[in-house]
Amino acid sequence: MAEPTSPQTIHVRSAVRVLAVWKRFRRVYFKYLLANIMPPILEPLFFILGLGVGLSAYLGLVDGVDYAVFLAPGMMAISPMWSASFEATYGTYLRMEFEHIYDAILASPVSFGEMLLGEVLWSSTKAAAFSLVVVGVTSAFGLVHSWWVLMVPFVGFITGTIYALMGIIVTSKVREISNFNFYITGVLTPQFYFCGAVFPLEQLPPLLRSICYVMPLTHVVELMRSFCQADFHEGLLLNAAVCLLWVAVLWPLAHRLLKKRIVI
Amino acid sequence: MNSKQEVVVARGLTKSFGNVKAVDGIDFEVREGECFGILGPNGAGKTSTMRMLYDFSPRDGGELKVFGMDPARLGNQVRQLLGVVQQQDNLDQELTVRENLEVYAGYYGIDFHGLGGRLDELLEFMELEGRGGSQIRELSGGMQRRLTILRALVHNPRMVILDEPSTGLDPQARHQIWAVLRKLMSGGVTVVLTTHYMDEAERLCDRLVIMDKGHILHEGAPRELIARHLKRLVLEADLRDLQESWTTCGLEYESYGDRVFFNAESEDAFSVVPYRENVVMGVLRPAGLEDVFLKLTGRRLEDG
């Protein structure tokens, strides 16, 4: 009874299913659009006003530019990191433990790999959009001066991929929702402060700086800053390579651990 | 394998969790168009068996063919032909009734935009007409279950598998679910369901297996199973209403807790039951699957 299906058709059908999962997330997000778009717009705005404008006057030049200009690309890196992280920790946990959304999806033709891809693609899309919103907000304050800034959403996208995968790995091990504090405060907040987003890495003691060079956010910030200031150097290839390496390492791990948690 | 008739064939199907064999080498087959029941207490291995059918859980041993395909290899294609209703309610709480159906249809590759008519038809089929715009939390438990079943039907599956479809529902809601399943069956859809309610199994199933501790104890049509193991009538009496000599009154019996179940072919035979003084007789009823289960395992179904 099994109809012979060509490999091409199989790939098309698989892509349609991945897209269907992505659309599910988009649909839920747009349903509460007003509440959902407040943080990505207002947070960078407050950041610019609170830190950029407020502190700039006292700081003089940071890394050769006005502090608000220095801060702008940092925010473009941070916003997608938080967005993807919350989606993949609290969001994934609620879908898994309370709403049983994944069980329902896996009862349809969607496979586990397709479901994971759809979810991570959505987190990445949202992260890209968030970084673009930061571009808009900072541009309005005259903090970006290069058309290269249009590359920011692509970096935002891969930032979303990395932190979505990382969050999923954490979620697959978390039994109690309060345990996310260890990850959020212990792993993400230090990246926010120390990975070059809010002050130059050179200020850090050597050991801490070495640790930061392993963290993905450091490399994301470097890329964002280069595109914002149209300042390109060979080191950027290394930054991009590290980001891709993180994705390559995290993906199979996220797949295996979340599958083990959901499928019994 | 006769693929025209048997849509599921399981041979030596096994599922282990650590050292525990949840499903221990069972054989069964499901025929096209029938309602096949897996009856058993909690922990019998019913859900594990179901999950292997649609490749939610990988199996640890044995052979399994669903519509001629191995679910472990061609899960996508198998699930495309199945409608699956899981035990836990798992509707998308953030979406409305209509949106739930549209999103789920997307997983089957169906574009539901612009197919409003078909959707209304389905809602009507499930007695949910006019509810398309409702939030899930506004629906009663019975309505949510009907919507979950409906969601599994958006792609016109050839076989629907339901894990305890009426557990936790009030009697009226259960009857509505049964009515829906009968409508499905009259449309030629194969139905596989698990239950620990013997009345549900007796009402719906053409054929069933009784499972306990990972094994299939018996297989057959409900009436056939009852006829094979029991006489026609059961008299259910309270132990405290009987004289000490009840064990030797000559009737076949099973006892469980403070209940005694006498079994005989005719009403007259129960006249030998030795009641205490001033006691009216116990409850007389036809023998059912529950009695079969009690006889086979010494336990009642719902106790697990």
C-alpha cells in the first residue's frame, strides 16, 4: 500500500511541515502583537536614553566613539540574545510541560527534527526582527552611519539560532521552572555585561577576557559593531566562524537532549 | 500479510523502560474498517502500544507494519494516514478553536485558508458549530475532547487511534464522544482505541484484546470473550449479606474486596445463594467484560 514517493517530493513535504511549525509560532506571536512588540522597541529606547544619553556626557569617547554610538551595536547583539533565550527556556518549558504542544505536533506527520528546525527558525526570525528594531531605534537617534547596518538582521538571525539551541539544551535538563535562574543569571547576564556589548573587552582582566572569547555573544558584538561602523578587518571571519561552530556543536546536542526529554 | 484487510500487524512488539517491560512481545492485528479496542488497567502497556503505532516511541523489539509500512522507518507517511488523539488534552491554548484546526491542518500540508466551508462542516460534525471563534479555555471538558478528536480528522485519515477518549468526562459527554466515533466508523474509518472502561469497549469495539502487565491475556469480540469465559448472568452481592457457607453453595464465583460475584446461566440457579436474614438479594445483571477481567486477573480493571 505504501506509494512510492520520489526523494524530491519527500524533501518538499518535509519543508512544508517545517514551515507549518514556523507558522504556528508566528501566528501565536502576532496574536498578542501589541504586548509582544513592546519590549523590543522600548528596551533599546530606554537603554539609549538611560545609558547612552545619560552617561555619554561623563564618559567622553569610548573606543574612539561617543558612548551612545559604542552602545548601539551592543544592543543589536543583546536584544536577539534575550529574545531567543526566553523563547527557548520559559517558552519551550511551558509548551513541553504544561501545554503538551510538542506531543500534539509529533502525533501529526511532523517529525522531531522538523519540529525542532521550525521552532529554532522562528526564534532566529524573531531575533533578526528584534535586531532590526534596534537598528531603527538607534538610527532615529543618529547613532548609526553606515548602510552596512542592513547586515545586522543576518547576524541577529544567527544569534537567535545559537541562543535558541542553548536555551533548548538547558530546558531539556530543567525539572523545575525556577532552575532557569541558574542559566539566566549565571550564564546569560554575565555575557550581557562582559562580552563587549556595554564596555570594551580590553577593560577585563586577561582570564575573564579569555573566557569571553569563547562566549558566542563576544563574536556577535564584534560583527554587529563592524557593520555599524563600516570597520572591517580579517578577524571578522574568525568571529563568523565561531558563531557557525557554536551552531554546529549545539544543534545535534539540542536535538538529542530535547528528543530524549519529550519522546518516551 | 493480507494487506487488503489487515491495516496493522504487530508481531512480538516490545517496549522497555529500564528493566521494566511495558509491552512484552505482543501479537495483534487490526482489520480495515473495524473498531479495535485495547482494554486494560492503568500501566498495562496500552499507551506504550499506541505510541509505537505512530512512532512517537521507538520500539525495542518485534515487527510492526501500519498500512504496510514500518512506522520506525516511514513515520511521516504513516502519520499522514492516521488521526491520533492522545490521552492528555493538548490543544493550543493560545489559539481559538478555528485557529487550532487551521494550524494543525498545516502539519498535514493542508492549507486551510479559504476552506471555511469544510471547516464549518467539521465543526458541525462534532457538534461544535458556532464555536469557531471561542478560546479553548471557554470550552467544557467534553467540548475540548471533541475538538481534539476533530483536529485529528482534518486530513480525512484512514485510521483514527484514540488513547482513552472518554476518561475524565461526565456521562453525557462520554455518550457524545461515542456517537462521534460511531459516525466515523459508519464512514468506513478504522478505529483503534484504548480504554479501561468495559462499557466503552462493549459498546464500540468489534474486536478487542485485554492487556495486563505488558501481555495480551485474551483476544476476541466482546460478546465472544464473555461467552468463552463466563456463564450468562452475574449476581453481585455484598459479602456482609451472606452466610459463612457462601463459598460452598455450588455456584462459580469471584470475590473482590467486600463484593462477591456469582456466575450462572439462569436466574433460577442463584436461589442457592445463602443470604443472611432480612437481606434482599444482590444485583443481578448480564456478565460483562469487567467480570472477564476479574476472572482472568483476580483484579478489577479500574484498580490498575
